[in-house]
Amino acid sequence: MEQTFHDLSNEQKRGSARGFVVLSIFTETAIGIVQEHLILLTEGDVMKNMLANPGSAAITSLILSLPLGITFVAFMFDIEPLVKPLNNLFTIDGEQGEINALGRIVIYGGLLLLPLAFVLNLRPMSKREGPEGKRRLYAINLIVGAAILLLVIFTWGGLILEEIYCLQGIRCD
């Protein structure tokens, strides 16, 4: 290992970029680490990969969908103890319609995390097990997946419907 480092160092010193020896070694090492982690993730070994376990995949996807889910339920069903604090937290001076940076992060980030959470949740069921290559269905993943799918349909569907109305000139908020 030491000999390899010296050889690489001497090779780099002879080249035109003398100051970038450490940077190039760091880059090569970082790329190697990322490649090794990708190999571990794609193998799907239950002991090595947390998302291969159905329970942990369901919990992870539920946590990813919670920020937008709680906000959506609070505003749709007008839950008073949650609406006022969320309105003050996500809007400028508590005015309706004037969304601040935190509100935009929760909305846009949540909209992007919902499909990711849905895919992560269903990942353990996509693996084939046993010599027959059969897939197993897990109740916890089906329940969480159905809840996330409903949330995706309502949030993305509402966003698309709002844009259609706005393009037709019916209602623009």
C-alpha cells in the first residue's frame, strides 16, 4: 500500500499538476467507496441492506412521507390545533397564499419524496425468493404503500387539477 502511494505520488509529481496529488488520490478513493456501497445496495442482502427488510422499508417510507402527509391532512380536514401553527410556520406573517421558504421546501420536497417513498416501500416485495423465484407480499408494505399512493394521487392530482383550472382561466390562486 505504501509502495503504491509512493509510486502514484512520484507519477503525479512528474506530471504538470503537482499540487493536485492529494486531490486526485482523494477523488479516486471516494469513487471507489461509492462504487463499493452501490454494489452492497444492489446485492440486497438482508443483513447488509436495511431496505431489504420489509418492516424497516415501510417505516423509512412512512417517515419520508410524513411531512407532506401531516400538512395535507391538517389543511384538508381543517384540524384547528394544527392549521394555525402550520399556517404561521409556512406562510409570511400568517397570511393565506404567501408561502415562505420553509413552506416551499416542505411542499416541493414532500411532492418529490412521495414517489421515492412509494418505491422504497415496495422494494422488498419486488425481490424473488426461493428456488421457484416467487415474490412475497408483506401486509405492512401493502398498507403503507396504499396510504402513500393515496397521498400521491391527492397531492399530485390536486396540483395538476389546479394547473388545468388556471390554464383555462377559471380559477388561479
